[in-house]
Amino acid sequence: MEAEGNTNNEITEKTGLSKVSITKWKRRFVQNRLDGLKDLPRSSAKPKYNHKDILKIVNTAYSNPPEPFTNWSIRRLSESSGIKMKKSRVHEILKSLDLKPHQYRMWLFPSHDPEFERKEMEICGLYINPPENGVVICVDEKPAIQALERIHPSDAMEQARVQRMDFHYKRHGVLNLFGAFSVKDGFVYGKPSEKKKAPDFLDFLEDVYSRWSSPTRELHIIMDNYGTHTSHLVTEWISNHTRVKFHYTPTHASWLNQIELWFSILHRQVLQRGDFKSKEDLGHKLVQFVEDYNQRAKPFAWTYKGRPLMIMC
């Protein structure tokens, strides 16, 4: 701009820079030309922590913490690595590498059932294309539902404030809930029970059979490999009911059973924030929810791995 004939005052008005700044950079350019526009070398202290120190922190974060601790804290990381590093510095290192040893999330361990593919295709096939003369029912139980009574009433939701619940409660025991879900129409049959042993499950199967069986159609029941489902009483019962077919989900893959989705709805809408005066009150509300749900029941838009169901040839 000076080469074009502008004065310092004109350059100040056009760029918003101070006269001191303009004079400094003009002087540096005159003395050293383009090199004068580069940053000058600066004196700095020797880094306190080198690459090996940082690597020790990272390797420690990847290792398991000493017992009985289940996760690393910033202080514990610094101590276990043998490097006395400030918490803020350790935090910067972890943040720069997107490492979060203080967090975790649940996940489902993959099934190693050698017959996983066959069982999975068999169940998905029933979901996609059920037999014309058959009914597909998903069966399972939700065990040990606690009848918890809140000692203090909850504070209702207000504007800019969510509902608040006190953490004190009384225990009134537990109930189990046997559930059966009709894949075709979403109808649910639920039966609360004090116990969940083989005789109790067999009584529930009898109810399912009487509700959905017919001399002209087959009853296909999907369930997991829980001990009561494969007991001698149950296998003997199935041998005497030729129009009932059992389909077991692969081991560690009960998520293939659609009743699990309904149990999730039950937990969120009834159990998670429930207040039950007794086991009888819990059982009554479970049955009440089933009846209410069946008034709006519809089949699940169920998919496998997030994709539309497909029959593999």
C-alpha cells in the first residue's frame, strides 16, 4: 500500500491497524525483505514431559486398573504410570486422543452358537413368512420384578424442570411375569407368578396353548434356551402336543425374540418409575398394562441388524 503512495494515516484508516504496527512491519521488511515477515525465533523452556512420558500415560489408560477399581481416574492414571503429571495435563492428553476411561456402555457379546445361522434363519423365516395354517408366538419371562414403594411422593414436572423422584423406597418382594406375544397382530398375554420354575412355566404354556391352539393350525413358539424351557416336564409336554413346534433362539441371542421388545416397553412405561404398595399391587398393574396395551396392539416393524428381513437362499 505504501508502494502505491499511501501514507501511514491512510493505511491506518483502510486496514484498522495502529501506526506502531504498520511502522514495525515496514521496518522489518526494509531490513530483511520477505524473511522479515516471518516469526522471530523465541526462547522457550525445555518441555517437562517427553513423548515417552505421554506414551506411558496412554498405555496405562489402555490397561486394566488395579483391583478393586473398575475404571481409571485422572489421579490414578498419573500415579500408576509413575509420572507425576498435573491432572489438567493428563486430561489434555486423553482429550486429544479421544480416550474416555471414565465412561462405558453396555453391549451384547456375539453369540458363538455353532447353529446360530440355522436358528436365526428359522426364526426370521417365521417372522417373514409364517405358515398359512400356523400361529407364531414369542414367549419369555421377565424375572424378579421388584415391588418398590416410594417413601416420599414425587414432585410433578414443571416448566423447565423434570419430574423428581426420591431415592428412598420400601421393598415388598418380587414377582415374575410370563409373557406371550403374537407376531401377527401384537396381542400380548401376560401372567404374573410368584415362581418361575418348570411347573410354573408349564402352567403358562397350557394357557398359551388353550388361547391360540386350534385343531386346524400349528402353534409355533419362539423362546430361548433357559433351563425351565428345556426341562423334562416341558419336553414331555411337547411330545404330547404334536401341533406345537418349539423354536429356540441361539445361545446368547435372545434379542431374536420379539417379546423382548415388549418387555422393554413395559419397563419404560410401568416399572422404571413405578410405585407399588405391595406385590399384589404390582401384579394388578402388570395385568392392567397388558389389558390397556392390547386395546392398541399392533405387530412390530421388526428388523434384523437394522435392515429389512430377508430369507437367505
